[in-house]
Amino acid sequence: MSDNNIELTSTISEDNKLELALREIEMPHPGENQVVIRVEAAPINPSDLGVMFSAADMTTARQSGTAERPVISADVPAKFMGAVKKRIGKSVPVGNEGAGTVIAAGSSAAAQSLMGKTVAFIGGGSYRKYLCANVQSCLELAPGTTAVEGASSFVNPLTALAMVETMRAEGHKAIVHAAAASNLGQMLNRICIADGIDLVNIVRKPEQEALLRDQGAKYVVNSSSDRFMADLTQALIDTGATIAFDPIGGGRLASDILTCMEAAVSRNMTEYSVYGSDIYKQVYIYGGLDRGPITLNRSFGFAWGVNGFLLFNALGKLGKETNIAMRKRVAAEIKTTFASHYTDEVSLAGALQLDAIAAYGKQATGEKFLIKPQS
């Protein structure tokens, strides 16, 4: 085992500065139910960028340090410092998930069974060379599956599956998904096709429409079209979808979805009611691509909800058996249903280059970066 371990950290100082840097850390040693993983691949997800950049204005980003140990600094607007006060002065490790080879294992049978195997894992600080993880945070990948193929085994796959299971648990029968051409959106589309679930995909560009239709999507509507509201309402009439998942957050899209849902479910009402239909309509916000306010124009009655959707909370509600089944499905279908494709690969030092940050920081639909810590 190498004695050199580094990790990528994000620190906010009292003088309104964000610093991203690589720092030396100790080599981990496993406890009874832990394994040490040589991290070989870790994706950059939007949730990782939230930890990495926090409230900093990345248009002010500056690069210093050396080629091997670059440092990125950026300004944090004063108005946001109160919201991040618990982070001030703390070096926060970045990265939610990844995959690699188990090079040391604790004494338990579960830990020993993973020795030498390629595993995916979830947990803080995946942007490092070597990581210690509890066996319960690991997913053994099928023989022949590489770390790159398994690097995104948790956040996107389990979020997509949790959306489907939440739909079922709450009594809905079809789903609406916004920013649907994303990596996660394409996974959700494949799940719904395989499971016979109607899915209404909302995108912004004609090429995204074509992408999803080429992948078998039946209902694709373009929010940039003049016909968006009419097209969405018709898709909701055709599918009966009354639950939506929106990674955009800000703006009026949640309101538009609820308005079209109300139009779809109330079209056959024979009597007028000031309260609207009694069919419950739900929009879950699971991202913040638009950090602005959520605007709700109250044209959808009273039977509705807009809530946050956090993966770990959703998994807790779904129960242990469902969680186990979801993990098994991900491992079995990681090269098909849950396959991830990456726009570019970078080393730990490569992730702290201004041009790379400009590319992965814009969170463009369908573009995803992968960090390879051993490079």
C-alpha cells in the first residue's frame, strides 16, 4: 500500500474567501467492518459542486499554487456568509461517491469478503486517493465491471429508482421529470421503459428532444416552445401523471407543471369548484440549477404540494427491503440501465484548473466530468 494520500478540500475563511486545494492526509486503516479503497474513479455531480463551491462567486476564481498542487480561490459575497457560518475555517472533503479496489479489510466476514474486489461506495470525501468506508456503504460490482463503469452507482441510479418507488408509495401512476436529458434523466427514462411506467420528459432544446426520443421516450415536451403548456397538458391527459421531479427549482416551472396537471385532471369536472379538483398533485424539487425564488401562480386549486426531495430521506422512507432490492438492481444493470457517460476525465490536480472548472461548473445537461484520483 502506498503511504501517499491526498484529498480535495473546500474551505471558507472569515475574510469571505473560498479555497479549493489538495492536502496530504494519513493513510486510512480499516476497523472491523470497514475496508480501505484505492479510489480509481469519482464523478462530479451537482450535489458535489454545492459542497465544492458553496456560496462563492466562481466568476472571481483565481488559480495559484503549483502544477501538482494547484489552489483555487474565489470570493464569497458578504450577503451569503451568514448562511455558511458553520463551515468557516473548516476544510471540508469533497465528493459523494466513487469506485475502486479494496486493498485492505477489517476482521469481519463482510469486510474480508470484499478484499481485492472492485466496489462502488457512497460517503463524504471521495475525491482522494485512498478512502476508508463501512461495508454497508459499499456495493460489490459484478466481475468484469470497471471502477469507471461503477463510479456513479449511487447518487443518480438510486435517485432515479427512489423517484419511481416514491411514485408507487404515494399512489401516483406516472411521472413528470424536468431537465430530462441529463444523465439521471436518461437513466429514469430507461427504468420507466423497462418497468412499463409512463414518463413525461421536459427538456429545453430540440436536440434534447431528439436524444430522448431516440432512446425510446414517448412523451417529450420542450419548455422553450410556444406550445409548451398545451403540449404538457396533453401529455398529462395521456399519462395521468400527478407527480413531478424538478432539479431546476427556481422560476415558474413547478407552477406551470401544477397548472397543467390541474387542467388535465379537471377537464371532465361537471361542476365548478372554487377549490379546484380534489386530485392531489405533487412537485418535488431535488436540485438548484436555478437559485432564484420559486414562483407559484395559484391556478391549480388547493390539492397540491411542493416539497424538497433528498435522496437519503427518500431511502429512509422506502425501507430496508426496497433499498436492498434497488442496490442489487443497480449492480446487475450498471452497464445498461444505469450506465453513465462522461464528457471528460481529470486528475485531482486537473479538477483544480480554471478551464476545467468553467466546463464542469456550468452543469450543462448531458455533460459530466469524472475524477481519476490515481492519475
